Amino acid sequence: MSEMTSFDPVRAARETLRAAATATLSTLTEAGEPFGSFVSVATDVDGAPLLLVSRLAVHTRNLDRDGRCSLLLVAPGGEGGDPLAGARITLQGRAIRVGRDTPEHERLLGRFLARHPEAEGYAAFADFGLMRIELREGHLVAGFGRIHRVDASELLVPPDSAEAFRAAEAGVAGHMNEDHLDAVRLYATRLLGRPDGDWRVVAADPDGLDLSSGEEVVRLPFRSRQRQVMELRYELKALSELARA
């Protein structure tokens, strides 16, 4: 099977969405003109992008007035060399503010800080707040001839599965960090090619794990999306065996 016929645009779109830590955010000014800015981005368990933004920023004022927006995310490694050769995805959707007094705020902030530990220094400032992007669709460009529209339903984890993983996430991370740190270390060094360090699991979802050592956070994608929490043990074991091989 050729590389072109074996290419999976949905998988490429999901991996780019999960792996990118920054994005170009496009919002609409009061006059209806496009406004671009650079932001840090994380994802909820279901894959919805999360932003931590200041009310002082122009893009935040734009989103509070009109939530329609797009995010351009580039897969890690695609920034160097030929910038048009790497995978990138443009997401379209609407930003919804997450109130500090809502039940989901603490969990979502935890997801964001797991991906961006440097943000802990300002996340509690009164002018900073979370926004969750309700996705409509994505436009993937992954090299010559690899241009695909990807619907939100293909990018996002189904609600029932997402809810189960939200409930299990802390337990999964705790179990791996308490009982299987040797495997976590091998995930980072042998599967992802990162230097040796104090690697730990800081986030988990149906598409993969976020691993952290100090201020560095990297993404370990699963071989396929996990539909049930119970499937995770088999996937994590298989990845461990792959790393040791």
C-alpha cells in the first residue's frame, strides 16, 4: 500500500490538534474585520481547544463580543525546514467563556496547566479566564495533495466516552506515576526521542497521554482512539512492550 493511500486524514487531524501547544487565533473586530494573534492552547478530554486569555487582550474583547473564531495549529516539527510541508489544521468554531464559579472550571484549568505549567504564575490573576472552543469543522493540510475537511464529529470524542475518561483521568495518571514510572520514562525516551528525565503523566484522554519533565511537556499519541477506559491498560502495556523492544 502506498504512503498516499495509507494516509489517514482523521488521525492526522486529531494528532495535530492534540500535539500543538500554540496557535494563531483569528477573531472579528467590532468593525467585522479579521484580527490575528498568537495564543497558547490545550485540549479538553474530548478534544475541544482550551484558551487562557486576558481581558486586556484585543482578541479576548473580540471573543466576548462575537465568539466566532478560527485556530491555526501546526504539528510540532512543522515550524522548521519547509514550513508548508508539515501538517497543520485550521479549526472553526465559537469560543465560550468558562466561568470561575462553574463546576468544570477547576478541571479545565487543570488540563490547561498540565499542558502549560508556566501559566501557573498568572492563571489566578483576576483578568485571566478560560475559554472553550465549540468546534464546527477543521481544514487539514498535511503536505502536497493531502487537503481534507474534517467534521467536528470526527475530531471530538463522543460525549459518553469523554465523560468516562474525565472521571478516570486522575486515576490513570496517578496509577502510572505510582506504579509504572519506568514505562513512562521509556515512552518519553524511546518512543518520543526525548532526553532522560523525571517523566510523569500529567494528562490522559482517549487519544493519548501528556508527559512532563520539568517545564517540558510532550504528547504520546495512542495507536488508535480508545473507546473505553478499560481498553487503556492494554494500550499502555502494548506501548510499553514496543518501547522495550
